[in-house]
Amino acid sequence: MKRVFQVLTLVVVAAMLLLPACGTPAPTPTPVPPTKPAATPVPPTPVPPTPVPPTPVPAKPIIAVCLPALDNPLMLGFQDAFKSTFGDKFDVQVSSADGNANTQATQIQNYTAMKVKFMFVMAVEPTSIVPALKAARAAGVQVLFAGGDPGDADAYDCVMKMNQFLSGAYAALMAKQWVDKTYPNAAPGSVETVIFESTLNPEAVQRSNGLKMITEPYLKNETGAYIDANGEPISDASGKYLPGKSEADRVPNPAYSPAVKVVQVVQAEMFQAGQTAMQNVLTTNPNVKLVLAYAGDGAMGASQAIMDEYAKGAASVIKDLSKVAVFSVGLIGAEGQAVADSSMGKGVFRGTIRFGGDLIGRTMQYAGKMLNGEAYPKIVWDDLDMVTAVDGQLMAVPVESAKMLIVPTAAPQPLMLPPGPPKP
């Protein structure tokens, strides 16, 4: 019995040892797929931006400046003033006709075809460009005309003009007053005089005829006709009296100087021409004491020639500068300083006629009114001033009539000139 119990115990122990080996098999682990490496990111291909065309800048409207020439300070002053005053808003185009009226007509036609907004015209010969000016206005171009009158009101929107004949006559008046003061007891015809004239156009002829009034005892107009106290003609250009008129209707000429004798009339406008002409005059007529010049530039040339002659000393035909004088029309650039210097013994340019006041400034004023759509007159009359100098100070006397020669009654007043255009 004891043996049986031992055997059973061994069996139980063996069974217990075998149970783990005969149990449920261990689960098979789930395979894990290998981890793929992360893909390297590829940058996107850049797309070029669509170009945006620049906004076009509108072209500036054109201002046309038609000048008879560009060979003197006045014309250069106009050129510079238009560009500096209006160049920021407008395309300022300047043309020179070089003294040729046909060239100027063609230039006006070309500007009209370009559809310019505004045209400033100072004519070589006013009447010859009337058809071109009328065509320009018909095409919508505003026209500001200066320096004369084309004789047809349809040729311009506004005209700035002066009495050319009177400007010359007032220069003659200044010269006559100088003769009376410098040669108070001069015998008739004893003061030899030369006149520098211009025949470039009808206006130039009128001014030149005004200078010649120093030898006319009675008042005339620009055509040569005698006039009465109201400035109305009493004769034709040849001196034949109109019906009901006679010598009794004539008016004494205040610019007439019986002491003056004109020994030469010479064509000379600009500085070099005036200088050369005066050099020749001093050779052929060394006793000339008075010069009446068409333009201030030519007057400065004459003054320079006289000063050069005086510088010769004992050999000079000029012994006393105070006994020699030059008078002219025009105060545009250097004329003012030349007149002032002459009053200090540095020249003999004694006086000139200033026309239009600040002519360039007034032109810019009225051009601006027209361009800005402001009101402006059809006719702008140029003022005239008789300009001399005392001890280096310019003095001006305003002319009181734009119709006939009348001795001014106002006292001379100091004249301060505005700065001129910048030198090129």
C-alpha cells in the first residue's frame, strides 16, 4: 500500500512537469514592416511673374516760340524765359527764321500740323505770315503776336505792339535835348550826326523814320504825312495837303534840332555791325558827335568804337568824351548797364527808349493767362520810357502818348531793372 502511494506520487509529479510543455503555444509576433525613409521635399519650380507694362507718361502739350532770329539779347531772352517759365508743364520748342519771312511761314505751318497748344510769334515781316497764322487759329492754336501788327485781327488771339515810329521819335527827342544842353550856342547844321537804321521789315523802317525826325521841323506820322495837334494826318506821304488843310495846321516838332546835320545813314543793328560802322564813320567823318541807333545792341557797338578811338590819346579824333553821344531804342539786356556806365565816363551811350516795360516779363504774363484760360485783352499796348542815367543810376521818364510825339512832363524816376535771363 505504501508502495502504491509512492508510485502515484511520482506519477503526479511527472504530470505536473509535463504540463508546461503540452500547453498552448506562444503567439507568433506580428511582423513590423520596415520604416521607409522620409522623401526629401522637392522645392516647387518658380513661376516668373507676369510683367506689368509701365503706365505711359502722357506727352507734354507743345508751346511753339517763333522768333525772327536768335542773334540778339532780346530773342535769346524770349527763348530762355519761355523754357524756364513753362518748361515744367509744356514742351517748349523754339525756332529761328534767320530773318527769312518764308522760312517763318513754313515753321508756323509745321507747328500747326503738330497740333501745338500755343504759339508765340515775333515776325520777320508781319503781313506775309497772315495766312499761316489764320490757318493756325482755325486749327485751334492760340496765337500771341508781338512786335508789330500783322494788319488782320483774325491772325492772332492777342497782340502786343508798340508804336515803332514814336519809339524812334522819342529817341530823337532825347538826342535833341542833349544837343541843346551840350551845344547851347551851336550854329545850324554844326553838329554832325550819323543814323544807324534798319530796313529789315516795315516796323524797322518806321522806327528808323522816327529817328530821322530830329531833322524835321514839323510833326509827321509813320507814313511821312504831316499831322495836326490831334495826331490826324493833314497831308499825304508826299506832303500834299488834304482838302481843307494847309501849312497852318502843322504842329512844330519838339524833337527837331536845327543844329543837327545828318552826314551818314548806315545799315547797322547788332553790336558788331554798329562797332564796324562807327569805326568807318570816324574815318570818313571824324567830326561826328552824335549817333542815333536803331537798336541798343548797335548803339553799344558804336559806343565801344568811340571809346577805342578815344583810347588812342593824342592821336584820337575824339578829344572830349562829354561832347559825344549815342542814343537808341531798346533796353533788353546789357543796354541798361552800358547807359549807367556811360554816365560815369565809361562810355558814350547816353540814353535809350525802353519799350514794353519789362517786355519779356509781360509776355510771360499774357502767355500764362492764355494757357490758363484766364481773360486777356485783344490788344496790349507797349509802354515807352525815356531812359538816361545820372552818376551810375538809371533814370526813367514815362512817355505819355502812344499816338503822337509829346514832350513828357513827369520828373525822371530811378529805374531798377529786373534780373536778365541766365547766361547760356
